[in-house]
Amino acid sequence: MTDGLDPVFERLQASPFRRKFHLWEKEQIYLQEKGMETVLAHARDFVRSRLADAEPKNDGRQTPWGNHPVFVAQHATATCCRGCLEKWHGIPKGKPLSDAEQAYIVSVIERWLQDAK
């Protein structure tokens, strides 16, 4: 599911801000203990509840900076708010995210988490 993401990840790697994110030990342990499937279920829930609306509550500030591997991955991959989704992934603001767009976002998060392990 993460095939075809190389161009996005090449652009993200060119950003000093995006490149600085990594999982701290606490988040690595959480990912290891819970497992990728559980963490991705959390990612789907976070995307649905925090990003999917046309105008999410607190957009631009709705994603915490840490304490969960998905939150770190979202900042690292510019899937943290609707502005970043528009700028980095071409997903326009002002309309609800489709199921396909939500699945794409989770696939980006998954790819980053796989690489971060």
C-alpha cells in the first residue's frame, strides 16, 4: 500500500523541519508493544476524528507533537493538518476527506513508521 510514495518522501526528506522528527524510546516501545496494526487503527481514528471534516476543529493545532508514534509520523510526513495536506500532498482544504484520501494519509503514516523502526 505504500508503493508510489517515493516522490513524496523525497520531498519530505529535503525539508530540514520534516527530517528532524524521529520516534523517542517511549514511542518506539509503544509501537513495538501495541504492534503496527493497532497503531494504524489509531491512525485511522485520528485521521477520521481530527482531519476528515471540511473545517476541522483547531486546524493547524489539532495534532500533538508527541506521546504517540502516529502524532510524530503526522508531523514528519506533513499529514498533521489540512494546510500541510494541501501544501505537501495536494489534498485541498475546505472539503471533507474521502475514504480514499483518508486511506492514502494512513499509508503515508505507515510508510514512515516502517522506516522509523
